[in-house]
Amino acid sequence: MASRKQSGVTLIELMVAVAIVAILSAIAYPSYQRYVARTHRNAATACMSQYAQVMEQHYTANLSYVGAPPIATPQPCSRENDLNRRYTIAVRAGSVTARTYIIDATPIGTQAAVDGAQCGTLTLDQSGARFTSVTANRDVCWR
């Protein structure tokens, strides 16, 4: 009696392949979310630095930060990367004086859920000092 060669995939082989894909996905998706959060955080810090340059130009011309133009709406850089759906970037109320200002980037929505516990609100002042509301991670958050 001639044996027939079986072709195709058995149910066990298919289930093993599905299990491997599930394990890889469980590892890769959180890593991808952290990468996306870091990318948006870097965009927020770049936009904060961009607005700090606007503040410094105003100071150079007027010897005061008072009266500097407000952060544009939509916010700087927001058209390229949807930053306005991830961060609220604003000059802190009452922080603008003749010699000082503070710019905050507060995570909102998805960014707050993914990155809020690690970095929280990012802060930049007139001296270029960088802070986070989660002080232990300042160097990680301002890379």
C-alpha cells in the first residue's frame, strides 16, 4: 500500500504559530507605546525650546519678558506631529516678569496615560533649567 504524503498545516502547528505571534505582540506593543510617547515628549521639549527663543528675542529687543507674544494657536510644531493632542504647552500664569518666565508642557489624553507617571509636566525657565513634575526622572525625560 502506497503512503500518501500529507500537505498543509495541522491544527497544533497553527496554534503554536498563533501563540508565538501573541507572545511577540505582548512584548512589542508596550515597547512601541513607550517609543511613541518618547517621540512626542521630544517634540514637546523642542517646541518649548523654540518658544524660549521667541521669549529671548523679545527680551533682547525690550529688556523685559513682559509683553512677549503668546504661544501661537495651533502651538508651535503641532501641524507636523499632532502635538496639540498630546501636550498643552503654555507659559505658566503669573510667571512672566521683567526677568523671568516659565514654560510648561502638560501631557494630556493618551500621552498622560502612557508617559504621565514617568515624566509628568515638563518645565523650562528663562535660565534654561529643565524640570519635570516627577523629579527622579529629569535626565530621562529631557534627552
